[in-house]
Amino acid sequence: MVGFRAPTRNRHAGGGHRSPMNGGPVGGTRLTLDLWHPDCWAIEATRETGGGILAHAVYGSPAGDSAAPATVNGLFTAFGDSAAEVDRLLDHVRASDRAGRLSELQRRFGRAPNAPGEDVREFFLEYDPADMACPVLLEHGFLHSAPVRIEDGREEWQVVFAGDRSRIEDALGGVREKCGAEVDVTAVGSVGAGGGDERERRLDTLTPTQRDVFERAREAGYYEWPRETTTRDLADDVGVAKSTLLEHLRTAESKLLDPEE
């Protein structure tokens, strides 16, 4: 199923892929992948309910030297705009026939620094490792570099490909074939290039609603000079009152400009 984090937009892209990488230096390449694959409890839960999930780490069970464990335990964070939204998300996970025992751990709230939602809960979950995309990505040379972020039925991965960029397309093709996955490349950069990690860390402090409103405003030219859209048009596009839109934007801007508050 999952393994680690990734922030970007275009979560609902189809099974095709962009190709921003032709040539380039030999060495590590950072990629942001927008990924969907079948038989994943987290993809199904976030598609059917609100909120999102961060996947942090996977812990195997001792099963002898050669036998793979029948199940593993993963550490995850569920987040959303309200306690009710996170409750619905976790209830959907519990009801999945692809998920085993779920144990809730720490609970936090959105005013804490770097919280990804207004209601945030860590949990352990037992599940079948055969449902994971992580081993297939590793097999094809993609090393995860941060927790996976799952929202709206898509997984977002930050990975490093330690090889020539000319091999990336073939490696992604292998992932698609073996997992039955849809994979889009939404960002590419060289290992060691600065700026991206800090920007993405700050974006991850936004709730799903704040992030959506901020990205729509940015894409519509709200932050251009002169502005290419109005707050009223943005509010109509998002489907909220103008005052609600401004509240989301101001909160998002505050977190992005001063994320420690």
C-alpha cells in the first residue's frame, strides 16, 4: 500500500504521465509522484470520506529468516478539518477488509505548529504487506525521502532516483505494470537543490481545505499583479461565502509566512 509522504496538486490526474525529464546529469534526482494503485485501504478511505493520511513507517513481524510476515504494522497520522471528519475516516479504515487491528495513539489539534489538520490522530494499523507500493518503488530504484501523503484517493510520494534521468521513464513503466498503478510526475529536481523541502514542509502545515483554497487562488492568478481574479470569483469557484474564503486564505498565508506560530 503505502510508505511515506508527498505534497503536490493534480491528485485526480489519470493514468498517463508527464515527462519533464529528458537528459540531465547522472546522479540523484528528486521526484514528486502522484500515484494511485488498486487494493489500498488508505486510497479507498480518503476517496470515500474527507481528511487525509500520512504514512510514516512500517514495522515487520518476526517470522523466521526466510519467511515474509503475513502482516505488518504501520504508523500513520489521520487528519482533517474536524473531529467528525477524522472519525468517519478511521471508521472507514476499520471497516475495510484490507485492514486489520487499528490502535489510536496520540491526538493533536490544528493550532499546534506544523499540524496537517485541525484534528490530528496517530494510529498503528495491521495490514498485508502485499498491498504496499513501497517495495515495488524500491525495486525500480525509487527511494522514499518523506512520509507519503494520501488525500482524495491519491498517494503523493517524494522520492529520490539514484541514477541517470534517462532511465526514469522505464523505471516508472515497471512500477505501473507491476502495481497496476497510475503515476504522474509532478515535480523534478536534482539532489541537493535547495528550497523545495522547506516549501513543502510549510504546505503540509495547512489543512486540506486551506491548501485547496490557497492552491486554487495561486493557480487563478490571485497573487499576480495585477490580480487575475477576484475574491468573489474565487469564493464562487470554491463554493463558499466570500468571508469564509478570506478566512481560509489569511490562515493559510499566516502559516506559510510564519509557520512556527
